[in-house]
Amino acid sequence: MRSVIIFDADNTIWDTDAVFRSAQLALLQTLASDGLLDNPASHLTLLRAIDCHLMALHGKAEYGFDALALALIIAFTRHCSAEEAASEAFTEAQTQDFERYRPLIHMAHNTFADALHQPPPLFADALAILLSLRAASISASSIATILMTEGDTTRIERAFSAHRFRERTLFDEILILEKNADTMAYARSVGYRILCVSEETTPILTVFVGDSLKRDIQPANRAGFVTVYKPAAFKGFEIPQADDETPTHVIHSLAELPHLLARLGAEIQTVASQG
């Protein structure tokens, strides 16, 4: 069966969490240098809780990270909860009270941003799997592979460059778009165009592979994809909070994907990993 396989990038193809964890530790170490805390690594859980609240408040995963530094300072100086600290930082209701921390916030932000410049490592087997799918795409025009990701374009392009994604032509198409049911449907239509087929006349297997139930699986389910959930370290194994967050399949490594796709009817070839 001809197939359109669409991948998320962050924490699916490459380990974004490893880079953010290093950046978060660097931010905490900057705050520790001012005497606000001891043992920076022990406060990662608090930082990540604040980060989750700020993502929810801002409606996106990558916001102005000055807010993260400010929220941490609020949490450490006022001994309040992660939610309360994030809310105060988001509304800026108390920023005048923290004016003396402006240089520290600026330093922490720059340290965080600099650490994010490190390219994320690819997950084990990612390159071999993508090459295998690409071989099928080229040799038999049976599979269209698309990378669909969202976030800071500069950061994403840095990862593309580090791993030579564009030079290797690992995907038929790369889309940097906010994920929702409409953009998922658009990505599927791109896959149909690559395969030169019509949805009305040809049965097509459409699969989306991602690490987040809310940001990947839910919109892909709403667009009618077969969804493959690959849990990542950032949130661990998530529990669906709604029926449309329930994935069709779960894998724990990209190495499992070819076997799953073959069972679903995709025409899969295997090639050796290339550097």
C-alpha cells in the first residue's frame, strides 16, 4: 500500500529534551551564583513545572524565556508554588518588586539561550529508519515522507544543518507549521501530491509519528491519521485525557517503526545506515 508517513521532529527524531535540560541546568547555575539556591540539579523538577505552566499561559512551547528566570526568582524568594510563580511572571504584576534582579534575569536568559545553540542528538536508529523509508520513496514511489515540526525556526534550522537533513534529502518535504487538524490535513495533501495520487481513487495509508499526546496525537487523530505515539523523556509516558488523545499504536523506539508500518501494509525496504 502506498503510504504518507509524517514525523514530528522534537523528541521524536532528535532528543530536544537533552538540550533543554542542559540549558535549564545552566540557567539554574546562574541563579545559584547569585545565592538564590543551592544544588541546581535538585531544582529541575520545579523549573520544569514552572515551564509547563508558562507554556500553557503563553499557548506555545517557546516563549520569552525571561519569564522563566523571573518565575524561578519569584518561586525562590517568595517560596510559592510553581503555578503561582508562573502566573505572577506571566502577568508581570510583581515585576517592580524584582527590579534589582533585572541584570540577573538578563544573564540567566542569555546563558539559557546560548546553551540552546547546541544541536540535539539524533535518537538511536533514527538515521537508519529515515534512510530506509527514503529508499522506498525513491525506488518505488510507494512512500512519501514528511517532517512536520513547530517552534523557533532558527533552532530547528540549526538542527537540520547539524545533521545535514537537507543535503541528505531525508524527507520529501519539510513543513514548519503549527500543528492542528487543518495543518495535518494540509500535510497529508502534500503527501498525496508527492505520490501523484488522489484520495478519492487510491487507498493510502497515512501515519503520523509523534511524542506528545496533546500537540501531535490529538490533531493527527482529528485529521484521520493512524497515529503512532513514541513517549519521550520530557513528559514520560502520558495518559490520554480525552478520547482523541488516544494513539492508534505505541512504540518506544524508532527501531520498532518499520515492523509496525509493514504490518499496516506499507512497502518497506531496509538500507544500511550512512554517515
